[in-house]
Amino acid sequence: MQSNDLKIDESSLTGESDHVKKGESFDPMVLSGTHVMEGSGKMLVTAVGVNSQAGIIFTLLGAAVESQDKEIKQMKKEAKKQRKEQRKSIGGGDEGVNLPASGNSHGNHNRPDDNHVPAPASDKPAPESHKKEKSVLQAKLTKLAIQIGYAGSTIAVLTVIILIIQFSVTTFVTEGRPWRATYINHFVKHLIIGVTVLVVAVPEGLPLAVTLSLAYSVKKMMKDNNLVRHLDACETMGNATAICSDKTGTLTTNRMTVVQSYICEKLCKVTPNYRDLPSDVAETLVEAIAVNSAFTSRIMPSQDPTGPPMQVGNKTECALLGFVLGLGQSYEAVRERHTEESFTRVYTFNSVRKSMSTVIPYKGGYRLYTKGASEIVMKKCSFIYGHEGRLEKFTKDMQDRLVRQVIEPMACDGLRTISVAYRDFVPGKAEINQVHIDQEPNWDDEENIVNNLTCLCVVGIEDPVRPEVPEAIRKCQKAGITVRMVTGDNVNTARSIAVKCGILKPTDDFLILEGKEFNRRIRDANGEVQQHLLDKVWPKLRVLARSSPTDKYTLVKGMIDSKCQETREVVAVTGDGTNDGPALKKADVGFAMGIAGTDVAKEASDIILTDDNFSSIVKAVMWGRNVYDSIAKFLQFQLTVNVVAVIVAFIGACAIQDSPLKAVQMLWVNLIMDTLASLALATEMPTPDLLQRKPYGRTKPLISRTMMKNILGQAIYQLFIIFSLLFVGDRILNIPSGRGKQLNTEPTQHFTIIFNTFVMMTLFNEINARKIHGQRNVFQGLFTNPIFYSIWIGTALSQVVIIQFGGMAFSTAGLSIDQWLWCLFFGAGTLVWGQLVTSVPTRKIPKKLSWGRGQPDPSSIQPGPDYDSDLDKKPRAGQILWIRGLTRLQTQVIGGELQERLIPVPYSKTSTDQAIRVVNAFRQGLDSRGSLADAALAEALRKQTALSKRFSHSSSVEYETRDALAPHDIDVERLSSHSHTETAV
């Protein structure tokens, strides 16, 4: 209602780093939870609770929805009971029944379904809608496990049937023996063999391998500054094809810094050495910056000993103070000499002056220090320090040359240029750049006071790109991931940072759009977002500047829903502000900032970056791909064992009426390949090679042709060795045959050698399984994973104990050294055979042999009970509620005109509980009315999109193709963009 140079820090809500000026005639909305940095004013509170932006965001995020499920169900039961009673009271009919609005008086506006009593069945799907679908990998694995289970069950049943038929025919028909009770033992033995085949065939280790791999990756990712909140986000990140990143704090350091300086005709792109500067110029410069900055601006030690110092107060002044510290000087010592009480006059910074000046007593007279925008301060300078500190007149030609050679190049690099100058008022003899005074000047005559200045320096300030970001983005691009910058900053700064990061390259065909232009291109005449229009924009879009959180949400949703490419985009999004919550929730993987992020953003995210650094996202991609590869390695290993064990049991049953591998032996093999192998192969460390390939995509076969080649190739070798040992091994090794032995006879060395050879081949094939892309060196990185080689050695030692000392328990007989060497020889042969299999060209393998191709049908795979419903990203009650609330709040039509009534209130820790209670009450009141009809919801969506267009069209400047925007254009945008931000999420 009243403003005196009021400036607000809205970074906690919008992420905007610059302070926002507020006034009664422009941008009058003051947001609760933001901080007043300068000036004063009066305000009128017009919206709280669910009418605030925090309430709207809470409902969109589904806050507290899950905690109220039981209460909602209870309310539905009571409502159903009331309806039944009312039907009974009017003779069982439902005609003319007018139910109350259950406390929501404004909600009952002659809706056509008020008289409709929904069928009881309509309540049943509700709980399922809150469950999260499985990730792509887990859905494919579930489908694969079911298919393998069917195949294994079929073979197990066939094995039992064949064994029973063979025994019955041989015993009762051929030999003509009568039935005896002891024959039951034979049938039980056959049944046990069938059950064992089933146990071996069914890959129950798959879920364990997935969980182990994800859990291990999550633990390791924590060391890489990725705090994973949802396990499946780790795997999803491995398939990411696009990353929409913020600029401030993620790509940049979020610390305004002096990166270039021009002092005494010397341009430095690093902080100059204090001793190299003329002493009088250096001392004056340090005092000018220290004194002529708000004393609330300061550099404080970081709470983290390893972190950089904290900047408190005005970002630009903190950059200048940091420059003083970089020179090795102390601004605090200067402030102790010149306290605020000693100041004669202060001309504060405002949009008219575009500079700040401070007058202090100096040697019986006064000294004026000025800093501000270069184009403003330079016009007021008449002198400048030249080479080696010589004072020179600052002529018009020199000004033009300075602008052309120094200021313009800085501006082209996206730097904010600041000039520092001074002027002396002396009572005695005045030098050429001083003013003689006999009495105190008239400080109100600012025009003459701040004039004829002496320029000390020109500095270029920016929020510098993090040094590791360009390399991280290059890795992303090489890995087939498109990085897009979505920022609220102006288009010139965004373009400059994007070029420095490597997001933009001169040879690329790309788009740089502002929020206004983006909305104009993607919306139709009715203001509705059209997918086909969006599909023309997003593939080439690289930088979206002056964007609101609504634009980010629209972009993310459009990319995910797009059908213009063969495979769906898997989108990752970064965000730190409260308003980023919806986009974070909508994205496949949402990254929140751990340092600068608000609690709402963190709650909506899947992964929290504890260091706010983009390079940590690249590490998340690497770990995500490693998860996929770890599962593939385990599958390659397990399926080989599955195929061999099942075929050996089946052929053995048909050929010799017995399984060469006994039940307890198969269970030991099952333990090796399921539990221990999943732990060993799921804990492989990621390598940089993972970022050398494109994302797998959602429809890639789970078992590639290379993997199938390895599985079938190894299975052929192992089956050949086992059947050779089974039928001719006794003669080759000169040992008694184990074929045709009676029930409960002593274990034979023949079958023990078959079992031991099979385990040895399985163990050595576990080393082969570490590589799934046709690499020849299967030992590479073997000793970087202590879990793998510890399990491998432990399993081998356990096998020695079982063979030598297992006896009847494991159906084994002790082997000699020669027999052990034969087993090891056959086992190590899998490594040599693996090299031969690798030599077979994969392209000659039919594509039909790849397994798990295509995206699984989500309807056929039910979500498991271990998935948290609060991870849901499908449309749900909270989102519908948000649309209702936002539409109702924004469309207050009085006299046919739109009235804006939103005063957002951001999330606050101290008021969380109260806010959630209010949202719950609001939600329950609406729920008691029954769900909205489809037509009503569609109308709400139409109104919302139309409103978004009208707000965005009124709140952004037109896109300019010229290199720089006029100052007044930027001011208007800065002021109006926040109205856009607060009126639409």
C-alpha cells in the first residue's frame, strides 16, 4: 500500500538472486516468507492458508494426502451409510435426493451430479491410484521373471512326469513286480528332483539383485553428493535423455565475483597483485569499496571449514568486498576507521541514480566516493589514473576508447560492469582533480556534488561458471544427454553462461527463447498449450530465459508427453525454489538443491544434490547406468546357470532315470547364482566408459544380442562337458560309473566330479559375466571390487569343504588331486571359450534372440507392496485439488473483468503442521462433495491454461534479437515477471 525504496529478497520462493523492487504502482505483491533487504513500506494481508501459493503447491504435491487416507475412507463409508438411509426413507429410490455439501458451502452450485449416487465399485480403484508404477527396469524384470518361471515350471512338471512314467513302466510292466510301500520313496525322490528343477529355474534372485544394486549405489552416491530419496530414481537417471537445469547455483557458483578489472590502463582477467598497483591508487580503491558499501554487506566465514566464505547482503557489494579480500586487504579495518556515524552524507542507490555515493570527512575537508553502472559513472568522470598511477584528464575520446575496448567486451562476456570513482573537497590549495571549499558544500545539490570525479577502476562482475561444469556438460553430451538451461535471468546473461558452459555451440542449430516468446509459440489462440506446437519448439530449445516456474513445468510436461520421437524423453530437472515443486514432481527424476533449496523443493524431489553442483548430476547418470549394467551382468550369469541346470536335470531324467545333480547340490548352486552372485555382480563400481554410449532407452531389450550370444555360447560348452562326463567320463577318468545306482546308495566320485565341474564352470563364468558389451579383458577392474573377489574366493573354499567333507549330506565323495585338477581345467576352460564366443560377430545373431524388447505394458504389471504411494507422479487428488483451488482463486469475475487475488505464502518450517492441517481440512471438505465430473475438470483445465497465457503475456518483454536490452526494458521485465511468478505455478 505504501513503499519507500522497498526491496525484497525472493530467492527462497522464486530462486531470483537479484532483489526485487516493490511499489504500490508496480509489483505490489509482497510474499510471506521473503526477506526485506532495503527500504520500508506498509502492506495489507489479503490471502493466507490454502489461498496462498504454499497451500496451492502443497495440494499439487499431494502433501498430507496419504496421511489422511484412513479418514477419507471413513468419511466415504459414513457418506455411503447416509445415502443408504436416505434411500430407505424415500422407498429405496434415489430420485430427488439432495445431499448436503458437508461443510463446504461454496462448493454446491447446482452440479448435475448432485442427485447421482455413485456405485460402490467406484470407491475401489481409489487406493490404487495412489500407488506408484514400477520403474521400466523393474517392470521388465518382473515380466522376464514370470516368463522364466513359466518355462521352468513346465520343464519341472515334465521332468516329474517322465521320471514317474519311466519308473512305473520299468518296474511294474517290464519287470512285472507287485506294488510295495517302499516304492513311495522313489516317487518322493522324483518329486524332489522336480521341485529342485523348479527352484533352480525360477530366478528368485532377480528382485534381490535389483535391491542390492540400488541400495549399494545409493550408499556410494551419497559420497558423490547425491542424496537419493527414492530408490528407483537411481536406475531411471541412467536412462535420462534430457536435463533441464537451473543456472544460478547449479551451473554457476551463486557468488557474484569480480572476474575482470581495469586499473591504471591495465586490464586484468585475474585478481591483480596489490603490490603491483600504485600505492596511492590501491589505498584509495580499497577505502572507496569498503566505505561506499552498505555495512550490512559483508563476507563471513563459512560454517563448513572447507567451503567458501558466505556472502551476506547485496550481491554486487559482496563481489567488490571479495575483490578487496582478494587483494589481500581488510575492508573491516577501513570500516573501523570510518564508522557509519562519521559519514557526512549518503546518496543511496536507486533506479534513477544507478549509483551510490558516500561523503566522509577527509583531511579537514571531505571526500566523496561513488560506485555504480559504468555508463552512468563514466559520464561524471573528468579524470582517470593512467599508466603507473599518473593522473590524466578523461577526455571524450578516452571515454569512447574505454567503452569500446574495455566495457563493451566485458558486457559481451555477460559481465556487469561497475565503475569506482572519488572526488575531494579541500579547504586549502586544491590540486587539478580537487575542489577548493571555504565552507561545507550544499550536499542537496547532488548534480554538482557528484560530478568531475576521478575514475579509480572499472570491474566486471558475474556469477562465474563452476570450473567443473563445462567438462560435466561435455560428458553429458557425449553420453547422449541434452542439457537445457531454464533460468529466470535475462537473455544476455543466460546466453553468455550457456556458451561458457558448452550448452551452446556456434555450429549448432539451437533456440534461445524468453518466457514470453516461449508461451507465444506453444499456445493457440485460446491460450491453451498445444502439444504439436510444443513439439516444434523443445527439440531445438537450449536456453529458456526470463522463465517462470509455470514455463518450466510446461516444458517438462511437454517433453515427457511428446510423441514426436520414437522413444519417450526421460527428463531430469533441477530446482531450488518452492515454485519448482510441480516441475520436480512431474519430471522422471527431480534434483533439489541441498544448500539453496527450500524444504518444499526437497520434498518434491527424487535426489538431493548436497553440494548444489551440476557435476554431481553426471555422477548420478553414471551410477544409474551402472545399476542397469549390474542387473544385466547378473542376468547373463544367472540365465546361463538356469539353462544348463534345467537341461541337465531334464535330459538326465530322460536318459538315466536320475538327475546327475542331486537336490541338495542344485540348492547349493542356486545359492551361488542367486544370493552370492547378485551381491558380487551388483556391487561393481562404475567406470567412465559408461558415459561413452547413448542411453539404453525405454524399449531396449533387457537381454541384448551380445548377452544372448554369451549365454548360449557358455551353455553349449557347459552342457558338452557335463554330458561328456556323464556318459563317458567314468571311462576317461578310470572311475566306477554312477549311472543306474539304487536309491540310498553311497555317493560316487563319478557324479561328484560332474557336480564339482559344474560349480567350477559356474564360478569361472562369473568372471566372464562381468563384461556384457563384448569386451575381451574380463579381468579389468577385478581387484577394484573387494566384495566380488571375496565372495568368489569364499565360494570356492566352501566348494572344497562340501566336496571333501560333504558325504551323504551333499551326496559327494572325496576327490583326489588329479580329479580336482581335471575339474579346475574344465572350469577354467570357460574363460578360453568365452574369448572364442566373443569373436563371433554380434551382428550375425538374429535380433529375435534378444529378450525383453519393447516397453512393458503397465496395466499387466501390478505395483508391488513395497512402493511408497507418496512417490506417485500420476494425476491424483492433490493435483485435481490444486487445479480447482487455483482456478477458483484466479477467476473472480466482477463486472465481467478478471481480478487478481493471489498473495502467495511460501513454505515455512515453523508453520508446516498448521498449513498441512488447513490443506487437509480444505481437501476433506471438497472430497465430501464427491469427485468432479469430467466436464467440470476439463473446464477447469481450460480456464487455467487460458489464465496462464494471459498472465504470461502481460508479464514478459518481447523477445529481442539485438545483443542488449534497453535498461528500462529490463526493469519492466524484472518488475513484472514476479507478478507472473506469483499468479501461476
